[in-house]
Amino acid sequence: MKILDLTKLSLLELWRFKKITLFLILNFTLGLVGFFLLQIFQNSLSLQTADKAKSILGGDISISARRAFTEKERESWEKLFTFKRSSQFYGLFSMVRFSTDSKLVNVGVFDDNYPLYGELKLSDGPLTSDKLKIWMDPEVQEYFNLKMGDHVELGEAQFEYAGVIVEDPSRVFKSVGFAPRVLISSHFLNQAALIKPGSTF
């Protein structure tokens, strides 16, 4: 039997069972559309996850330890990786004092390049490193009932309350934190004398 005859017979059978044929075509079409939609969703999710991961990590590569790094260690990293930009961030626990009250906080000490990825959203303007200013989680502001311009004591320095941390991409599980966060510039770390021999940071 020739191919042409087989084709005619196939088309004839398909026409005889129109309902089944239509059902199969509809199923095939829906499956194909679903497959393409799934691929588009997967690609979009992968891109969003990659961007989010960078924001959470704070960069493409993050190196951390519960101590200060030596210059020799820094030099060894710079031989392995080529950096376009880098940021140094300290994290430590301390007490914030206002009037006669105090509260344990997680102090984040940022430099001028922080954050490398993502956007840190604050209630009043961007992060600045030219003045003794402090930004804090809403619960700290509410605890002390702080107003713009109020001064709090952190370590051995007086910091001006500059606003609330609305969104920090590096902290996905904010509610799990041991203490609320406050942010200060690394320019005033020595002035506040937060890191001393024996300090954990």
C-alpha cells in the first residue's frame, strides 16, 4: 500500500471518529501550551532566585568569620578573585541607651559600598556616612519612642536617630533574629569603641 493511500485511510479514520480526534488534538494543544508556560515560569523563577540570592548574600562571594581578618588573608583572596567592588560589613551585639532605658541590639556596621546588591529602604533618606547617625528596626524606635533628631548612646558615642529600616534584602528571616538591628557607618566604629579585645563580632 502506498503512502498516499495510508494517508487517505488515516484521515478517513480520523474523520469517522471526530470527537476522539478533537479530544486528542485539544489535549495535545493544552499540553504543549502548558509545557511552554512552565518553561517560561521556570526561567523567570530562576532569574529572580539568582537576583534574590545575591541580595541575601550581599555579593557574588561572601567571606565571613567570627574574628578580624589579617592582611595576609585579604591578600590571598585578592590573588584568587578579581573584585570590581567589595564591601566590608561588621555584625555585633551591643546595648543602645536612650534616657534611662536600654535595649540589646544587633549592630550592623556598613561601609560606603554597602549594599552591593539589592536596595536598602529607609524611612527618611539614604544611608549617609558623614555624620554620627543611626538607623534602626521599627521595634527599637517604638520601644524608645524616638523622634527625628533624638540622640541615643551606642558604645562610647552619641548617635542621632536618622530613621527606620523599612526593608533590608540581606535579612530574609528577620523575625528569627536574636535581637533587632541598628545600622551605623564604619567611619565611627572606632569612636564608638564597640570592638575591643575579647569582643565577638
